[in-house]
Amino acid sequence: MRIHSIIFLFMAVVHLQAQTQSSSVSFLDRTEFKVGYYGNFLWDNGLAIGAEYAWKKFENIKERKKGQKVITHQFLFNGSLGYSTNFATQTDNGLSTYYGLTWRRTNPKGKQYNVEVNPLGYYRSFLPETYEVKGEHVSKVSLPGRGYYAPSIAIGIGKQRKGKKRSGWYLNLQYTLQTNYNAGALPILSLHYGHRFNFKRKK
């Protein structure tokens, strides 16, 4: 319940921030949606969908002999929802979600570097058919598994496609820490690759 309350408050802050922006730029103009693969190629593999909302933008202009070089820095609110499974054993399935802040640097050629900090993260595992024994009574467990608080950080690269509906691609390496895992914490490294889309654009 606590993690759901935190996520709700975070999304409320994003919504209020969007309302304070100039009316000439809509929420969808500032929002890009993303879809892609995430996993580690060895056991857990899955798909993730998400969104990024452009919060702040700064431009650093450098004078060069061939003209000006404009470096763009952005801060974005981000969120993602994913599902992964172990295709080999089919015994390790999970639903994950995280929310946080992204810093992204874009050069004039569209090449991007970014860092993500996601303090709000949650992972829910799903176990195969499970039974519990109480005395002499054996019963089937409904939705076996458990939830974990799972904050994460990530670094990555990408490429921007200006003015396009498919607005770019990304490749991130993410470090997640599943807390309260067998009385400890479980570190997880995963790769995230996919494409971003802005549906307000026509091409």
C-alpha cells in the first residue's frame, strides 16, 4: 500500500507540473512513449512500455569555426511498466514498474547520453502452481509470489529523430536493487532497448 501511495503522489506532481506549462505546448507535445525489450539475455527476458515527460530544457551554445554548436540538456520525468519471464524454466515471472527522473544530453547530430535515477520501483514475482499445508489440510495458493521495493539507476545512449513520430531509440544498462529479498537485497543488471514515439507528430 505504501509504494502505491508514493507512486500516486509522484504522478500527481507530474500532472500539476504539466498544468503550469504554457498553453501553447500541450502535455502530449512534451510526452514521448516508449516500448522495447528488457532483460539480461540469460534467464529473465520481457517487454516494457513507458513514457517520458519533458520537464526542463537547457541549451548550451558553443562557438566553432564552422558555426554554432548547440548542446541540449533535458530533465524528464519517466515511468515504465514491464513483464518478464524465464523462457527456459517458466518458473520465474515478474511484473515491474518504476518512476524517476532522467537527465539527457543531445548533440547537434542527435546522439544522446542519459542517466536515470528511479527511486520509486516495485517488482511483483509470480510463482507457478503452489500449495500450502496447514496441519492435515492442503490448499492451493491464490496468486503465489510476493512484492519487493526495487529502486534503480541506469545509464544509456540513444539517437534522436527530429520531427518524426518514431522519435528515437535508446539502449540502457540498468542496476536494480530488490530489497527485503530473503532477508537481504538482490542486485540485478538488465539491458533495456527500444524506441520512443511522439504521436502528436504526423510523420
